Amino acid sequence: MRFAISLPQFVADGEFDPGGFRSYVRRAEELGYESGWTQEQVLGTMPHLDPLATMTYAAACTERLRLGCAVFVTPLHTPVHLAKSLSSLDQLSRGRLEVGIGTGGQGRMFSAFGIDGEGLVSRFNEGLRLVRELWTQPEVTFAGRFWQLENAAMEPKPFQKPGPPVWFGGGHPNALRRAARFGDGFFGAGSATTARFAEQVRLLREILAEENRTDFPIAKRVYVHLDDDGERARAAVADGLEQIYGKRGLEGVAVAGTPEECVRGIREVAEAGAELILFTPVTDQRRQMERLAAEVVPQVS
């Protein structure tokens, strides 16, 4: 059983605290968390730092902590730029990068990114193929539907060979099939309940068996809030999720309550199939990180 922690990204204009951030990520490393993870949100009212910049800052502040994003909505990126940025960060961190990717689905302001939303899955698949070729080939000639290159080189390659692990997000059966065929692991969304995640894992394992894949890690983001007063914890997580998603009624996706209740909830996530659990506190991140390491992790490991 492995445990990860979310990195602080919600920072209002002018309020970023460099010392506080350095202290947080170094303490996460000291507490034994395997990795620290970001999320991507380019447009929105929440003051959300860019994941690449956040991970780069964290890499400079730590020595062992692996760093990831769950997930990049890759159809909104040009694969050449993304391949270069990720390769550079993998070099800067000496091979500590994890990459989560997803299609992001419809309902986005595609015009802001210079695309129309047509062929979203095709764009996703083609972009991943191009990124991996740029990571591994001395020169790339690529005749795709969306991108074309001729004798193009990209250096340096990632520090990790053939590249950073690529985790797939998404819960639709087609997304699970893509993950099993093309991914290095599956990352369950924080917006999925434990029961829904268990269904996804069951189907994913059937597909993995069909694809003859055995070494395929499974992770789950878990929104969490621990408090000695269980009702206060549940109220805090409801408020936090409303801020993130802009609506009420999502507290059922989270694990919240007393330490004993949180241990039970996290055990259920592990029993559902998660080998890596990403704790994502909705508020008071530093204190939650400490309490989870002291009161939950030892009871679940």
C-alpha cells in the first residue's frame, strides 16, 4: 500500500507563501509520502496554480518525493510543447515525474484552446503517440490527422526511460479499455465514490486479463477531512467540495469523519483495488497531512 498527498495549488493573487510551500513539501517527504500530486484547471473562478509550475517548484524543494499531475487534459495541449515540458521536468527532478492524462470530456470552452472539440478521443490518442515518439526517437516523422512532423528531433529525452509513467484517468468503459491498452496505470477520480471505483476496477481487471497485462498499478484520489468531531468533518468536506465543483451534494465521494471513520473509509478504498491512495484534503492541508500520516496511514498500511 502506497500513499500520496496533494500539493497546495489554491492560492489567491499575491498570497503565495514560498516558505510555507517549501515547508509543506519537505514535510511530506519526511512523513514518508511516496508522491505529491497536482490537478489541472486552466479556466475557472478558483485561484488554481498551474500544475507544471507547481511541480517544478516542488522538485527544487525536495530530494525523493515523486511528483505528478492527475490529470493533464491532453487534447487542450499541443503534444510537442507538452512532451518538451514534461521531459524537461523529468530531467530537472532526476526522474521523479509521474504523468496523468485524460480526455477531459465534452462541455469545455474548446475555442479558448484553438480547437473545436471534434475528434476528442482521436486527438487524445494521436497526441499520446506523438509525445512518446518524441521521448524515445532520435528523429520523428509523423503523419497524423492533427499533427505532422518531418525529421524532427527533441532533446533532451526524459531522465526516465522510455519516459515517465503515464497514468490514465476516466471512468467510462472505453476509457478503461484505452488505459489497459496504452497506459502504465489507472487513476480513479476523486469525484467517483468508492463503490463506483470498485466497479471500474472490476471491469479494468477483466480488460487487463484480456490484454495479458499484469504489471499495472491502480490509484485513487480521495477527498478527505479528518476531525475529532465527525459531523464537523463532514460539514467541512461538503463546503470544500462545493468550492471545487461549484455545487452541493458531493460529500458522498469523500472520506470524512473521526480518525476511526476515516480509517474505515480508506480501508474500503484499498479493498476496492487502490494500490496508491492520493489524499486530497479539502481544507487545512498541512494539519490534515500530519494527522493522516499519524492516525490513518499506520492503520491501513
